[in-house]
Amino acid sequence: MYGELNEFKDELKKKQIIPGKSVKYFVFWVRQYLLQDSPGEADFCRALDADAREGWQIRQALDAVKLYKYFSQGEVAEDCSVMEGPVEVVRRRLRVKHYSEKTVKSYCNWCKRYLAFCSLRKLDNRADGAFRDYMTYLALNRKVAASTQNQSFNAVLFLFRNVWNLEPSEINGVRAKIPKRLPAVLSREEVRDVLKEVQGVTGLVVQMIYSGGMRLSEALSLRVQDCNLEGSSVVVRQGKGNKDRVTLLARTLLPDLKAHISKLKNRLSKEKIPVFLPGAIARKYPGAGLQWRWQFVFPGTGVCNDPDTGRSVRYHLHPSAVQREMKRAVNAVGISRRATVHTLRHSFATHLLMAGTDLCEIQELLGHKNLETTRVYLHVMKELKPVTRSPLDMLV
């Protein structure tokens, strides 16, 4: 028996399915299980219950037995979360549902934090009470923002529903109410001053963001075939919500953009590094990664590894490079308010609205699903209009 337990212990450490500090407990439960005269999971469960073990301990013991059977006898458990670990199952099922990489990373991180919270406090992580306790902890102890609390709420709810097939009850009370705030915008004069300060390729990205109201990730993901230089338009692929849309490309940017693309073509023609391709395009069209039309308009300087294939590929410019350039330009102009790259998207919408552009057209350019989301710029526009005189000033 001791030889089998040592092999089981080695497998747990090698596979890294569970946290290292939990290995000794899993080995302990399997030892208790094997000491029974006629090992059976149901009998083992009843014995633990009679021994006044807590719910989380019984669940951990049964998971340990399932893993032991899997490693020693080749039996596959019905609950795949035991074999892979809950976080790995979350990652796999998010990818199956075609969630974005950012969402996958964020959800997995929140699930890790939730499981660590339950482990430290010896809570049954599949219990509704543990769910509520964690949300309360985030709100009261960590004092996270409402949007952050709701993001963690959605991640843990995904864990319950898609990994454990459980529907937690009485949890809506811990979903935070997000305050309605107006987005920060810059005046036309402030935007003009900032755009005069930006330089280089990162500066060109900043100008394109204001030109078409794009998000930073959308601008960096542009490929050569997405830019219609003759029609002064840009196709944004797989924007927020996995939607495509067409937005504006300012004519004043065309000379700089054409010069940039020309230099880029000369540089890439000498290199044989394929570009990162979305979905199954790389497998369906093996040579597409070297085709000019698939190249990023703003490629990074180095290469990286494709997370799916492990091959060396070229990716787009890192967002931090553009954010640093925007911060430098804002400081150089002397704007005291906080202004980020995303502020240019808000400014784009507000300035179009002030120019008399139809609200529904702005909604399409921004890629908003609901018109109510776009309506917020009606309120923002009032901040940039001439201030109404106070009646006290009229008495003077």
C-alpha cells in the first residue's frame, strides 16, 4: 500500500493538478480509503460523515479517491474538473465558447483567487455560502470597484455553472450596482495640441484612434487588408462582442499612413517570419502568415510564440508603447486632468455629436450594441458647451 501511495504522491506533484500544499492531504485521504475492508466510495463517504467530517473535507476526500483510481487503475472520473483542475476546465470551456484571450485570462485569475480564499478558510468551494462570503470579502475587505466585483462575480458563476454544473442560489444580493459616471473628454483644442506632440509609429496609432474612435486593441489589431486608403475607411475586425464594423479614416492621415505602410512592406519583404493569424486560418491556409495582406499595420519589433502552435510569429505592437506615448504628450501639453488613449475615443464621439452627426451613426462607428450606451455623450457634450451665466453674475 505504501508503494502505491508514494507513486500517487509523485503523480500529483508531477501533474500539478492540485496545489502543492494539498498533496499531503490527498495522500492522507487515499490512505484512509485503502484501510477499509471493502473499498467503496459510498461506504467511504458514509464513514467520513459518521466521523463528523465537514462537507469540504468529504468532497476533498472523494476527489482524492477519484484521482487515485485514475492514476492507478485508469478509471476516468465523470467529473473532468477532478482530472484537470477547475481552473483548467474553466480555461478550456471559455476557449470552446470563443471568449477573448483577455476574458479567459481574467476569469481564470478570479477563479484561482476564489479557490485560494476557500482553501485558506476551509470553506466548501462548491457551497452557495462560500460564493456569498467571497463577494462580501471583495466588497468590504478589499474595497474593490463595482465593475471589478461584478467581473469576479461572473467568473465564479461561470465556474459553478460550467465546471460543477451547479446553480448557486440567493447570490444576486452580492452583485454590485455600477455607478453611472460620465466619461472624460478633451476639447478640440486639447486634442489638437496632444496630436501635435505625439511622434513616430506610436504617435500614428494615437492619431488613428481619434480619427476613427477605435479602442486601442482594435487599432493595434488592424491588418493591411483592413485599411481602405482610397475610400478613407477602416474595417475593425472582431471588436468588442466579436463584431466587425467600418469606421472613419481621416484624409489628413493618408500621407503619413501610406509612407508607414511603404516602409513596412520593404522591411517585411526581407524577413520570413509569419504573422500571427486568428482562428484556424493558419491551418487552413499554411502560407497565409507570409502574405502581405495579413500583416499587422503596426507590428512589434520582435517575435513571440503562438500560444496554440508554439511557432515563432510576429505580433502587433504592445499596448504599453502607445500608452506611454500618450502620457508623454499629455504631460508635454500641460493637461492637468487624467487623459488616456481611451479618452480619445470618447472625445471622437463627443466632437462628432457637437458637429451635428446623427446619434445612430455615431453608435455604428463606435460599435455600441445599445443606443443608450451612446446617449451618454449627450450629457458629456454639455460640459464642452459655453457655460450658462449664473443669475448672481447678472446682478452685477
